[in-house]
Amino acid sequence: MFGLPLIPAVKRDMAPFNPSQSWLVGERPSAAFAFALAVTAAFALAGGSYLARASWWPGVMIAAGALSLLLLGIFASRYFVVGFPISIALAVWAWQAQT
């Protein structure tokens, strides 16, 4: 959703929601898409390593949660509010699992 090529008519229909609009860096659909893809890959790696019972999965999950919080913060929207506690909960769970 971060890399949607939005034509003006679609932007008008979706207003005020624009996932590639950042309060910090402006409208950057390519950067938003690349960052979201990296976060998705980090979560996929964390989930796969957890399922494989790899000992290093907590570190990857903590990093994925931190990257997710950064992504959500840079492209902040009231529509993403549920993503913050989910990312925090996953990072806390991984932190507790490694100790």
C-alpha cells in the first residue's frame, strides 16, 4: 500500500489517507515502498527463524519491530495507529524470549 501509484482522482477519493505521504520527507512512494518491503522481509525472516527454532530469531524480531516503528513514525497516519502496539508487542515478546 505504501507504493501505490495514485492518480489525482484516486487521491481525491482516498483523502485524507495517503500511505506514501510523509510528514517528514513529503510524498515518496518509491522510498515508502522500499522501506515497507524491507520491514516485511525482516518480519518474514523473523517468523521463519522462529518456526525453524533458530536461536537468533529474537534479535531479528526486535530489529523488525524497530524498523516497523520507524516506518510507521515516518509515514505517520491515524490509520496506522494499531501498528504501533503490534510492533511494540512483538519486540517486547522477542526481548523477553531472549533472556
